[in-house]
Amino acid sequence: MAARPLVARQPNERLQSLIQEAGCSNAGLARRVNLCGAEHALDLRYDKTSVARWLRGQQPRGQAPAVIAEAIGRKLGRAVSVDEIGMADGKSLPSSIGLHFSASLAGAVEQVCELWRSDVGRRDFLTGASVAASALVEPSRDWLITGVDPQVSRSGGPRVGPADVEAVHATTAMLVELDHRFGSGHVRPVVVHYLNSVVSGLLAGSYRDDTGRRLFAAVARLTELAGYMAIDTGQPGLAQRYYIQALRLAQAAGDRAYGAYVLAASMSHLAASLGNPREIAQLARAAQEGARGAATPTAMSLFYVAEARGHALLGDVRSCEAVAARAAEAMEHSCPEEDPEWIGHFDRAYLADELAHCHRDLEQPTQSARYAEEALKTHPETRVRRRAVDMMLLATAQLQLHDLELACETGAQAVELMSGLRSARGAEYLDDFRRRLEPYREQRAVREFQARTLAEAAA
């Protein structure tokens, strides 16, 4: 039988350059790739010889190129695409989709539309991706130093007018209400399909500069919502990509205040859920600096309390209290009639909620209970998920105050509220409370609580 003809391979100079930039040996890169692959449930067994083959031009199969790009990106502290490592073969999409704060508007539109398409297609590298803290902080720096796009008008597609923009706003408002009532598990697929099927078409249409900026503002809001819903469905790596793109769209809209909101209300909360308190404070301070003179007192209150959350997780009582006081002072100057629509949900109830979190993390249960009770008194009944979260905060504070029976009773009420929700965030609070109950598992109140939660789950 004739031998297969040999195909001449070109040395992979792109990969060689990145390895040198990262200051990584071949063996070191192989080890990083294997560890990164394990996080994606891949049993990779590469060694320095494997890397040498890649440098000679061999391309590994399957998901390996995406994992190699991710491993090198972690070492460099930035996102790296499959194309950048010289392994894009035209068949696989780069794993870095959505992780770049694009320098050009055309690049930003292309990237966010590719993110929506990949999300609808349930690409494994999106839903299973981990979150790199550096990929949260780096876009905030880009946002701080980058000016507003000088022009966003476009020609060449169907005409987009004010009514189209208003339709996006109205759809977003409806989806927000449904999310508050039922949790993101019920709503997120609708959001993503709407973005991919309708909104992408609007971005590809023809519009004047003023209409275009309003369109980008509306799309930034809906993109941020899709990111928040990714958090609530247990997909933080996907949320990160949506938040970065929402930040870039806000830049195109010329809305510095909303860009700051994405940093402080979205990215910083993602950092909090991942246990990166320093990044929380950094993102919140970037929001404060970037929105100076452009944000209302209500928005500034949110930006300050986001920073306070970071200090609380670090155990820095003095810094937390100082920034929390600035948040309370800013809220005293709040004028809701002057606030943009996207900050309308942040009121005294939400501020109390954030402060309850701060005092919980500082092990100050008396103050945490007081703020949780204040939030519960003022949150409307339609905020079902938020009320359930605050009830869990109150139960945690009561447990910290050694009132076990009351804590279990409050926790059971929270579980009852959660019964109609599909929310990973709500489940996280419940899991945290259960862990705190573990030392008391033999107590009657705890056994009854566990029995009630199991019955609720089975109903």
C-alpha cells in the first residue's frame, strides 16, 4: 500500500512568540494546559515533547486548541484566542469570544453578535468556561482610558428608527419583571434568542448617529441582563463575556454612567461570587472615577456600596464603614425623577440589602439583621427573589446571634419563597445557610428545617 504523502508543516511562530512573552518553558506550558483541561473535564496528558510538536506546526484535535489558548491567556493575564496561538483551522470558534473590549466599533458589533450566536448554539466552551479575575479588571482599564466612539451611524441595511429602539426597551422591561418574579431559569433562553434573532438584525441596519447611540444603549442594557441571568443560572464564565460586551456597547452609546453601572453592579458582584474581594473594590473605584460628573447620586450610592462589599470581604472594617457612609450620604441626595431607567431598581431597599451583606461578611450580625429587616419592609412583593435572599440574610444573622429556632423558621420562610423560582443564586444562599447549620445538625429545629426544605423541594 502506498504511503500517505507527507504534508509540510510551517513552524508555529505565533505560539512561539506567546510562549516567550509568557516566560514559560515547554514543560511548564504542558502542565498548565493539562490543569486547565482538567477544569473542563478533559483528561489531557501533554508534555514538553507535545509542545515541541505544536511549535513545529502540528495542531491538536478537538477542544485542545481552545484549552491551550486559555492556559497561555491565564499566564499572560489576558484573553488569548485560538487564532492568536496559530491554531485556528476555520472549523473551531475561538474560545475567547466575548472576552475582548474591542478597539473598533465594527469589531465590537461582530464580537457581541458572535457571542449571541454561540450562546444560542450552546457552545461547550462558553457554558463550561471558568472566570479569570484579570479578564474582569483589564476591560475596566480599557473603558477608563478609551474615548467615546466619534460616530456610530451606519448604512447598508434595513432602516432602524426610534420605534425599534423603544421596542427593545419595552421588551427588556417585560423580561426584567418576569426575571424578578420567576428567576432566570425560566426567562434567559428567551433573552438570548431575542438578542440573536432580532437585536443582531437591528445592529446590522441603517441608522443615524443619534438613533444609533440610543440603540447601543438599549442593547447594552439587554446584554447586561443576559449576563446577570447567566449568573442566576450558574454560568459565571458566560456572564463575564456578556458583561464585557455590555461595557463596550455602553461606550458606543456614549453613556459613561451606565458603563460604570456594569462595572459596579455586574462585574464587581461576579468577582464577589468568585471570592475575589480586591477586584471588587478595584472595579467599583473604576466605576466611581469613570462616571464622575456623569452619574446621579443614586448611581453613585450604588458604586460606593459596591466598593464597601469588597472591603467587607477583606475584613477591612474601617474602609468598609467609611465607603458605606458615603453610599448612605449619596442616597440621601437621591432624586428618582432624575435617575435613568436602568438605576430605577436601586433604592433604599437595595442599599439596605447591600449593607446587610457587608455586615454579614464582617461578622456583625446585629447590624446585618437590622438592614435585612429594613430591606424586607421596603422591597415590593414582586421582588420575589430579592426578598428570598434578604430573608436568608436575616436567617444567617439570627444564627450568628445564636437564635437557632428563629433562624430556622426564617430560613424556612425563605425556602417557601424560593419554591416558585428557578434561581442558582437563591440556591447558593440556601446552601450557605445549610453549611452554617451543620454544627447544629442534631438539634430538633435544624432537623425540622431540613425536613421542611426536602418536602418543599419534592413538592
